[in-house]
Amino acid sequence: MNISMNALRALVRKDLILYFSNRRSLLITLLAPILIAAFFGSLFGAGNAKPSRIPIAVVDLDNSAVTGKIVAAMQADATLDVQPMAETAARELVLKGKMRAAVVFPANFGADASRAMFRNIDKPQVRIDYDPSQSITLQVVNGVLAQHIMKAVSQTMFSGDGANPPLASAREDVGKSAAMSETEKRDLLGLFDSVERVQTRFSLDKTTGAGTAGKGGMGGFELPFTTKAEAVMSNRDSKYNGYSQSFAGMSVQFILFMGIDLGVGLLLARRLGLWKRLRSAPISRSLLLLSAMASTTLIASLLMLCIYAAAIAFFGVRIEGSIAGFLGMVLSFGLLTATFGLLIAALGKTPEATRGLAVLATLLLVMLGGAWVPSFIFPEWLQTVSLAIPTRWAIDGLTAMTWRGLDFSAAIAPIAATLGFSLLFGAVAIWRFDWEE
């Protein structure tokens, strides 16, 4: 019995010593859950994290006092990051994913909305151009619009700043209406008389400084406007396919995991002495690494093409944009995968340490790149930081060439960024790679 217990203690002690002696592997095992938990905590408002404001554009084709109040109120709203601009520019930014929506106020909106406060006809229509991949934005914008438009129009209708043209126009329309009965006309005209008395009281209160204007008031019978939501696509006949976004993120993630096999395979070949045998031929070290990069680039590119072929065949994904841009993104990401595999092999030193390092590095790249959670959900500071992550450029480039339907010019920056990271990874890998274990 004592012999068995001593043997058990010795075996357990041996396993503990072996595990904790690999400090690099232990560090990575501890860091991975900490960093992932911190990432998701920052997304869902851990602590005093400031929620990111929704960037939207506002196009004011009316330029009236009413729309001026509405735009000012929207700019002061903590939910939105409002930027006034021209209609064409706003739509282009929504198409490229730089803005989540564009609110377009039509001409004569202020006057039409004021008249519509008392009539369920001729309501002006506000157009909302929105990014179809971010449909929740549409709900938020609708709610904010209802709040600020009702407030601005009510202030216009019930203010005491002298004559009120919308109210006078409404009184005239009611008097001329042939669709209303005399009773309905009498009731509405009586309401207008009451409103005018309230306006007079407002004016008197302002003169005397009594300040009763802020104690409440009428908000009208119902919303004095309607909205028309329009998903912004390069091809107006196309419909947004959510699989396009998910396939971009997941193909990047799992092909990047393939780079781990390259790195670990190189280190195992070195341990088995295969590198020494290859170098007995007149082949340089750099040429050996370049050959590994070239083969991995081709394999990764073919795998991504196969994944997208399945997406097209079974899930309705379409390459709405430039075919050349899409192929450029596939090849550039294939090269990124190859150089990433070499980099983790150079930094990991041994197959055992490299696996842990590769898993941690890959998880960080796919998290910060928007493969798991779209990057527009990130806090503002993290959206800026993620631009320094190669996978962010790869995913944005693939979505631009698929469901966004952008032309080749939209792929130039993502391709250039991906190639730049590939050059950096490859240079560091060749510099730091140890040819002897």
C-alpha cells in the first residue's frame, strides 16, 4: 500500500513539474481566458465603459426652423453621432459602411409636419437610408426621430412667438374642407381658438418672466410624419444576405487556424532533421521558408475559394462587387495566413509552445478583427484600435466585394493593408527563425 502511494505521489509530482516548467505555455493558458473575458466585458458595458454612439448622417433639404431644431436635438442626443451632409455623400458613406444610416428631411417638412399635427392626411415622409447589416440601427433612429420631431413640431405649434403660420394654415384648410362635417369643423376650430389663447398666455408669461412655458403642454394627436426605410445596396434589386457577413468572418478564422499547422509542421520537420537534409542541397534558408510560404498561400487561397463556392451554392451568397477585388482579397489573405504561420513558428521556438501561442494569437486576431462580433458593436476606442489588426481589413474587404457590391477601388486599401502585414510578418519570421532547436 505504501509503495503504491509513494509511486502515485511521485507520478503526480512529475506531471506537475513538467507542466509548470513550461512557463511560456502556462502563461498563454492563463492569458487566453483573461483577454477574451476582458474583450467581451468591454463590449457589453463592463464597469463605467462609455457606449459607442451610432454614426449617422442627416440631410436637411428643408432648412426650416423646425428641421433646424430637430437636427440640433439629434446632435445633442447621447445615442447618436450626427453629421449633417449632402444627400449623395451621405448615401455613399452608408453604402461603404462608414455611416450606419442617413436621415433625409424633405423640402417643406417643417410646414407640412406642423399642418399634419391636426389631420391624418398629407403627412411628410422622412427617408431613412440604412446599412442592412445593422438593422437594429433603424429601430434606434426611428425612436429618436419620433421623440425629437414631436418636440420640435409641438414647440412650433404651441409657442407664443407671435403669429403661427402652420396653425393659420390648418384653420384655413379645415374651413375649406368638404370631407368634414360641420360638427367636426366646429370642434377643430374651437381647439385652434384654445391654442391661440395658450399662445397668448405664453407671450404674457415671457413678458412678465413667470415661466409657465415649461410646465407641460400638448404634443398633438399623433406623429405628424411617416418614414420610409430603404436598405442601401449597390444594386437596388439585391437583398441583404446575412450569410455573406458570417462567411467572411468564419472563413478568415478557420483558414487562419491553418497557419498553425504550417508553423508547427516546420518545427517538427526541424526536430526530425528534415531541414538539415534539405539544406544538403544547394538551397538557401530563405528559399526553404519562401517555398513553405508559397505552398501555404496557395492552399489557403484554394480553401477560401471552396468555402465561398459552398456559400454561393447553398446559402445564396453573391459576389456583388468586383470579381478581381474579391480574388485579390483571397490571395492577399492566403499570403497573410502563410506569413502568420511562419511568425508564430519563429516566436514559439518549440512545437509545444507554438501551439499555445498560435491559438492565443489567432483568437485575438479574429476577436479584434470582427469575425465573432461585427466591429461596429465595438466601443469607439476599440474600433480605432482594430484598424491595426490585419483580420479587420480582410473581413471588411471581403464584405465590400460580396454583399456591399463595391467596385475594385474599395478593395485597394484592404489588399494593401493585408499585404503590408504579410511583409512585416514574413520579415520578422525570417529574421527570428532558429534553424537549430
